Amino acid sequence: MSTLILSLPPTPPGLSTQYGYTLTADGHTAQRHALAEAALLPETARPGEVVAVVPIEALSWQKVQLPPGLPLGASQQTPRLRSVLDGLLEDRLLDDPAQLHFALQPGAQAGVPVWVAVCDRAWLRAHLQALEAAGRRVSRVVPEFAPGPTASGVPEVSAIGSADEPQLILCGLGPDQGISVLPLTPATLALAGLGSAAGGDAPPTPLRADPAVAELAEHALGHPVSLHTASARALDAARSDWDLAQFELSSNSRSRALRKAGGALSALLYAPQWRAARWALGVLVLAHLAGLNVWAWQERQALAAKQASVRSTFTQAFPQVQAVIAPLEQMEREMALLRQASGSFSARDLEPMMAAAGSALPDGRIPTGLEFTTGELRLRGLPLAPQEEPVITTRLRAAGYTGRLDDGSLVLRAETAP
């Protein structure tokens, strides 16, 4: 599924505000990435979605424990839940909770500690409205970095920012697996116990660095780092389970279901972790196609053998026929000619059909008229009772005919070909 990932600037939107964007078809590889104003952003191919990434400096994270029994979930984000969050966070925030936007972590449960993302409501709403006015309606809002277990299961360390203000982002560290934002210096690296900066024999800690601060990170760590661009961070963020568009910013259930289904289909078609499954599915489909082709070939061979057997039987019985085109029809004609030559009757002739009707009818029932065509005899003027019909049809079936009552007439047909 085509996805346009937009990085929101930390300042409110203006006439010349530019958004960093990444366009991807599979959610893992960037097709294009650049900076553009809202009206000049590329469009996604249908079906597609637009994902907004909230930078780390625009978010704060709070951990709270919701009261037991409080209903949660996308359909339960009611004013009651919002008022509960206001009461739990009021003493921890510098701003008025009414001016802030809250979002719960995915799979939040009452009675256990959960993470709550907090950002300026007016700032976020202004960016979403500016993008919607430009024809880029945001369907999901995700954080650039989020607390909790990392995708790899091990702590992740990232260096971002500029050469003037480099920052160190620590994710998945500590017992609560929160996020730490520190200045990128050898002292902070040593304080966090990272790599060679901490001294001792500790192995070098993997660190992903933005190209703008890669040299500073290598100097501070004392060993090479892997490059991780803003576009790659946006792709990572868009694949997370987070969605900050909650409460008054939440989408309807239908949009969420379509987005989830599209994301699952995109992952199945393009995600690297599903590559083995895709190969297995392809091999299975090819094996089934090969099996169907073999079965069809065997059926064709069996049909050809039966047709050859019919032709052989026909040519042995009627050697005078040179060209065999429709053996069954030709055999019927030849049999009719033989009967005519010998003066014998077939079951489709009048005499045998009259004899079968006479033996099947009750005593004393004589028709007032009859109509005959080859293979069918209609006897008119037979006053038969409905209960007599089963008896007559049973007797006719034993003689090789079918019979039915039709408006005071008895109609006989030969069941078999002559």
C-alpha cells in the first residue's frame, strides 16, 4: 500500500512551512524523500494513506496507572476517560491539560501502568488542518520515537540533530523502557555506560546516527556508527503500532479497519520478514498448477482412449462406413437401416409402444385417439384417476418407457436409443 510519511515541523504551520516527506510503496523502502510545502507534496497511489510523524521535541511522555474497570479501546475514548487522564496528569504538567492532547499507548489496559503521549493540541490540530486543506488528509499520527520494547528487543541508541546541537536518544533502556534525550558528548555516553566511552572491556554499543552528526558520534564513541537518515527514521516510525490521533482527533472505526487491513496486506506483500512465507506460497501455487496440469493431461488421455475405443467398436461393427465423425449418431442410423432391411421393430416404433401401453393400462380403458412421432406416443381420451398414474408409470418403466398424464392424455416416450 502506498504511504506518504510526513515529518511535522516543531513550529506552527505557516504559508511557507515545509514538510519532510518520504514516499514508500512497501513501508520499508523509500521511493522518494525531500522537503516540500503542503500543496506540493506528492500524492499516494490508491489505496494509500498519509502518516504524520511527531518529532521527539514536540512530545513528552508520562506513565500513569488507570483505575481498574475503566473501559479502554478506540471506541471507548469518551470524555470520561479524558477527564480521568486530566486528573492523573494535572500535577505533572506545566501547561493546562485543556490545552494539551493526550494519546494512550497501543493495547493499554486499566489497572496497570501505561504510557501517555502529550503534545500541544493547537499545534497538532493546526498541522493536520493545513495538510487536509492541501488535499493530504492524515489518517494516522505516530511519534518519531516511542517508549516501550523496541522492535529488535534490545535497547536502541540514536544520534540526531545538527552539528551545533547534537542529541543522543536512548530507547528501551532501564526497567521502565522509557526514552531519554541527552546531549551528545563523551560524558553523557560514559554516564549511560555506552561502548568505549564508558571504559573497560564492554563491547562497542551499536549506534545509529544521522549523517549530520555521524562524525561527532564516532568521535564520542570511539568506533564507527551506522548511518540512519531522517527518512529511515520516518519509515521506522510509520511501522509502529502507535496512533496519536485519539479522542477528538480519532478516525472512525471503518477507516481504522481499512487502514489495518491495508497495512497487513502491504506487510504480507512487501515486508522482509514475510519473504519466506511469500516464497512458500509461490511454490505451493506452482505445485498446485503443475498438479492440475498433470491431472488435466491424464483426463484428456483417458477421454481420447474412450473415443478411440468407440470408433474402433463402430468400425468393427460397420466396416462399410469409411469416415467416422460422430460414431454414436452414425451407429444409430446404421442400426435403423439394419432393422428396416430385416423388417424388425425398435422400441421407438409404433407397434412396441402400443403393446407397452396396452399392458400398462387398466382393463377396459380404450383411447379415443392417438398421435405418434418416432419415439413418442400420445393416447387421447383416457379418463384416468390420479391414483392410477403411479401404477401405469411403473409398468411402463419396466417395459423401457416413461409415461405421464397430460390433460386427459397418456404420453409415452422411449427411454433408450434404438
